[in-house]
Amino acid sequence: MTRTYHWTATVSDGKHHDGESAGTVRASSEAEARAAVAAWVREDGARKNRNWTATSIELA
């Protein structure tokens, strides 16, 4: 069963704390939701010519 997760992620390029991102994701498990958030952060960084990763992901 698919569930909607609200998330907040701390974003970093490995050298600096670049801020936070937040949103919602639909997934069938917490693991799937975390993977989707991590992928979104990487893709968002790539769109902005940054090498971002999610250093912490909180789901609600």
C-alpha cells in the first residue's frame, strides 16, 4: 500500500552545510521513501550544478 511521507532533508556538498529541503513523497515503505528523497536531492543539486547529498532525512 502506498503512503504519503512528508520529509525534511539536511543537504550538504561534503564540505559545507548547504541548507535544508522539504517536501512529500509517495512510497510503499520508509526505505523506499528515503531512497526517493536521496535521489531527488542528488538530482536537484545536479540541476543547480552542485554535488549535493542528503546527510539526514526525517520522515513524518
